[in-house]
Amino acid sequence: MKIPKSLHRYFWDVNVEKLDPKKKPYFVISRLLDKGDIEAARWVKDNYDDDLVREVLQNYRDFSLKSASFWSLIYQVPLNKVKCFQEPYLSMRKKHWPY
């Protein structure tokens, strides 16, 4: 499995040629669902099992609240199970620089 060239723009901070979507599914799924367009969402749907996407939603804290809310509805994950909606992550987001 390789990430299509049209989706490389969402991975501006890594070498996409070396990125293995099978070895780093959390990173790939979260980046494409959070920053991607409809093509990215379709690619995730076509290449990953829905249960894995649900697992990413529940365990990955770096989703934007808007994206996490949307995808939790699509994949039927209760918001209280989505990590970025839990404390302390919500209060960390309110700080300008939490460190």
C-alpha cells in the first residue's frame, strides 16, 4: 500500500516515500482525516478497516475538535470516548503555550 501522489501534500513534514501506511496507520489515518479532503477520506475508507479508524479516533489526541466531532459521528464513536475531548487534553488546548 502506498499513499497516492495527490495526498502527499498532507504529509509536508515527513518523507512520504519512506512512510509506510501499514506500519504507521495511526499517523496516516489521523493526518488524512484531520487535514485531508474528500479524496483523503475515501482513501482511508478504502484502505483501512473501520474498527482501526475508530481505534485511532479514540486514542489519538491531536485531532482538531471540529474534525474529531465530525468523524466521531460518521464512525459512531461517542465523544466521551474520543481522546481529544477528554481532560486534560481539553484544558491543554485552552492554553496558548502549555509548557
